[in-house]
Amino acid sequence: MATSIAELIADRMDTMPARERRAAQTLVANYPLIGLKTVADFSQQAGVSSPTILRFVARLGFHNYAEFQSALQDELAAQLQSPLVRTTMADTSSETLDATLENIRGTFLHLSDRQIAEIVSLLSNPRSSIFLIGGRFTDPIARYMAAHMTIIRPGVFHLAGQESNWRDRLIDMGRRDVLVVFDIRRYQESLLAFAETASRRGIHIILLTDQWLSPIARFARHVIAGRTAVPSAWDSSAALFVVAERLIGELTGALEAESEARIRDLEALRQG
């Protein structure tokens, strides 16, 4: 599978000069549509010069702006594919397993230890409450992660049930709190609206999405782009499950003393 532009940005972000980093952040926040506009429009929205945009595109490995836009157009076409369209590409052989394993490898290839550490720092803040939510097919990952985190630390909540219940929980969410969102193509409008409202309240958003980036990226403090495409009518969430497990493991280590005491107390309660 070809490396997506979002993955290229993740790989090179730390080495970019400030103005190119601003261009990268603007693209991620408006992915991929701002990149399909003219260089002048892109530069104006990013608040940088047109030559900066061209240097940014070159840093990603493209020979010119047209080649960059062609790659974005291919990604947009893939992003909009429905399961019905992908049925024609389905393969019941070992290719699906191979693709799933490659998705996991590819996801971690573009996920830096620095980003993991920064996310764990947010999740381990004892003054923060953590809220987790997912879409139609990704909410089981949110529930799985929340079930583990509840054992590790207090103040963890899985937002389930009707969408009106999600909005009601916003009243309990403040500027120190963290919202972890799972959202893959075809992106869920209700999650976008919820994340936008949470962002306006100053809540830190961590987004786990696919390589084409949910529009929630424009509101997220951290974005993890996992690979999900397999030769099947359905996307695979396996890579995102493994990312969730990595975060659970790192958080357990960061809160080692606290989590051990908490687990000990939980076991005592279970034994009566």
C-alpha cells in the first residue's frame, strides 16, 4: 500500500521549518480539500507564502504541485468508496490476512515514540477526566480501551447509547479533560458535530482514524492515522486495536505505582 500524504507529514513534521509546519498543520486540519485548491489559496489559508507551499510539497517527496494534487485526488476517491464498491475488490484468500498484518506494521512505522509519549502524558494527568467514543464500527475499540483504562486510573468514561446522551455529558467536560475519538471512513457526522462542540469547550481531542483522516482532525490535538484498507468489502480496524493496546500498555507503565494500588484494591473488592 502506498504511503499516504498524512503519513508522509507524520514522518517529516519534526524536521520541517516553522512555516512548512504551519502548511502541514493546515492541510491536516482541512484534509484533503485544501490541498486540492490552488497554491495561492492554500498559502493564503495557511498564512504562508506560495514558495513555502511548494517547498513543503517537495519535502513530502513530490516533484511538483500537480503530482501532489493527483495523489490527494486518489486518496479522496479511496476515502469515498462504499462497502458496495469494495465488494468487487474482495478477496477471501490469505491476502486479507497479509494486508491486515501489513496495516499494523505500516501504522507503527509512521507512529513516533514522541507522539505516543505526548498522548500518554495527557491520558495520565490525574486532574483530567478521560472520555472515549467511537463510530458505528469503531466504538467497540473505544469501549475496550475504556474498560482497561478504568482499571488503571479513575475518571474514565465510555460514551455510549444515544447521541443525545453524548451531548448531555459535555456539561461535565472541562478544559483539563480529554476526549478520545475513533472514526474511520465513511466518517460519522454525529461524531464530527460532537467533537466540534467539545473543541469549542477547550477539551483536548485525540483522534484515531484511518490514513485518509476523519474531518475531526481539524479539531484534534493529536491525530493517529492507522491503516485500515484490506481486499475486502469492509475496512479492518485491527491496526487501531493494536494502537489502543499500545496506549494502554504505555499508560499502565506511566502510572505504575497508582495502577498497582488501584488493581490491588479492585481485586480486594471483588473477593468481598
